Amino acid sequence: MLEYDLSNLEMLMRKPRDFDTELKALGHKARDLKSRKVQQLGELVIATGADTLTADELAGALIVLAETKDTKKMEAWARRGVAFFQNRPRRNAKASERDHDSAQTQPGGTQTPSGNTGPA
């Protein structure tokens, strides 16, 4: 009877977790997500035509945007952003295709969003 109990106990015991491997996998996933975020931000800069600005001009504009506390301005910028994304042609691709072809989803050249009359 004792042998039976020991074999059941061994079967019920969980395999110890390999924390090093799990931590390494999470590190890879975090790097992949950060890389994807950087790529998408670059694609957004190109799609909006902001790639024609110098790095200093773009950085300065982004700093002003980040420091702005005026909710009316922020709401106006948000509405303009929504309109920009709604007016852009979308690809009708499956999610798995979008992941593989993400670099091709953006136009190759620069484009100016319609209705852009200057800063908001």
C-alpha cells in the first residue's frame, strides 16, 4: 500500500518551473514589443509626412505636444488624428498577414494628410 501511495504522490507533484528560461522568454517578448512599437512610430512619422522635418524640429514639436495641458487643443488633435486614420485606405488582410507584412502596410513615399493647413 505504501508503494501505491508514493507512486501517486510522484504523479501529483508538479515539475519545477524553469524561471531562467521563462525570464529569458519574457525578455525576448519585451524586446520584440519595443521593436514593433519603434517601427510603428516610424511608419506613423512617414505616413503623416513628418519625415520631411529635421530630427530637431520633430523632437521639439513632440516635446510641445507632450507638455501641453490645454485639453481643448488635445481634443482637437485627437479628432484630427481619428480623421487621419479613418481617411487612410486600409488593407483587407488577415491579422497573421499584417504581422508578416507590417513594413509593407505603409506607403513607400511621403504623403501629406488631406486637409493639412498647418499646426492645430
